Amino acid sequence: MRVLITGAGSQLTAPLTATFERTGHEVTALSHADLDIRDLAAVGAAVSAGPGYGAVVNLAAANSVDGCEQDPVSAYEGNTLGPMVLARTARDAGAQFVTFSSDFVHGGLAQPPEYLDETTEAVPVNVYGHSKLLGERAVDAIGAHAYVLRTSWVVGERFLDGVRSSIEAGKVGLPEGGHACPAVAADLCEVVRILLEGDAAPGLYNVVNPPRTDRPALLEAIVSELGGDPSIVTVGPDTRPAPRPAYSPLGVSKLASLGIEMPPWREALHRFVAGEPSPLAAI
């Protein structure tokens, strides 16, 4: 299968490309400079290039939460319009489509359940989350063979490099608040491959590594895995402009019903740092 990755340059680009190529797929990765996903004509030309693509995987997004709060137009262009254009183009080309959403579609429920599944009412608390939610709905309305993957706290090599730099500086500072589930890049990429290679129904899927945790515990575990002293992790007041969900752990029972059991995040983190493959690679 030929796979087109848009928004290349994110921390998922390299592991996703490696995952596809390991299983014999041909990958073309286009950055924002190569392709503006908001441009219907340009996207159409890219998707129909050569013999055509069997799948389009979108990594492009307006990811700065505070930036989205300050510039809502860019937020909705990147997180709503762009995925809608890609979904329409993929549908017309007969290609499958994958795009990523976020646990930030949640956060506004007064009494959320222990884990937020795909049917839990989405009530975002900031522009970023709302733009992601509208992106989900836009893709669904297009009627493409599309997988929308909600994820959170993605741990990839770029994130680990940032923690390594903080270890060298002797301090990892965090704003207070926030409970969710991390998503280890190796497992996340394998789920994308499994969905595209299999016969799972299109739709919305939560993709994270359980169980829920808080950011200090996650960072302490990462620092330890990287050989640092977890006591360097400190927590201070949250002075960021945009509000964040206080509680947004995503449940993965829908994936489990397909036989995709997401590994616990501590085990997944250890394997990822050690360079070991995800157990999902065997599916």
C-alpha cells in the first residue's frame, strides 16, 4: 500500500514511517512547506499523484494550545478545515484516512466518568479542544473511510530529547494539574498500521496507554528511565493563558474489543526508551 503522510516533521513522522516500511508499505511524507492541507486543489493533486495512495495519514495540526487561544482562526484552519479537506480528498480518491484528535475535547464535564470513552459527551474548555472537536465532526460528516484517533500526552523521541535537556539542566519544571493517560509513540504508530491493514469499522478511537496518571508521575518515570534523578521534577502554579482539562483519561475498551490491548504505559515507556519493539508489532 502507498501511504501519504501530511504534516511531516512531527515527532510521529519517523516512527510511523518506520512502522509502515517494516511491513512493506511505501511512504511519502510531505511537510507543511510541501503541502498546505487547507488547499483543496493542492491536496487533490498530491493524493492523486502517481498510481495513487491507499491511505492518507494526517499529522498536521495547530498544536500550540496557548497559540490557538490567541489566534482562533489559525486553530480552526489547522484543526478543522485541514482535516476536512483531507477527508474529502481521500474519500474521492478511494483512500483510507487517519487523523489525530486529542483528550482536550474533554475537560468541561462537572462529574466525568473514571475513563472517558468514545461515547462520553465532549465538552472542551479551550479553543484548541473545540477546534479538534469540530475537526472530528467535519471528518465524520464527509463520509470517508476515516479513523479519527484521540490521544494524549504523546511520548516520542522529541519529547524524550526535551526531558534529556532538562535532566542536564538539573530541573524539570511542570505546571500543576492534569490527569490523563500518556500515549507512547511506538504503540500509537502500530495502532495506525493495524487499523489500516485490517477491517475495523471507520470512526472514532481512543488510543492511549493506560492507566491514568498525572504529569509529575509520568515525568518522574521518564526521568528515571533516562537515568536521571526523579526528584528534579518540580511542580509550580499554572500561569499559561489557556485553561487545560483537569481530568481527561481516555478509555481504550473499544480498541480492546478489536483485540488491540494497549500496553500499560510504564511497560511501554521502558520498551520505548530501551529501543525494544511494541508488542502490537506482532498483530
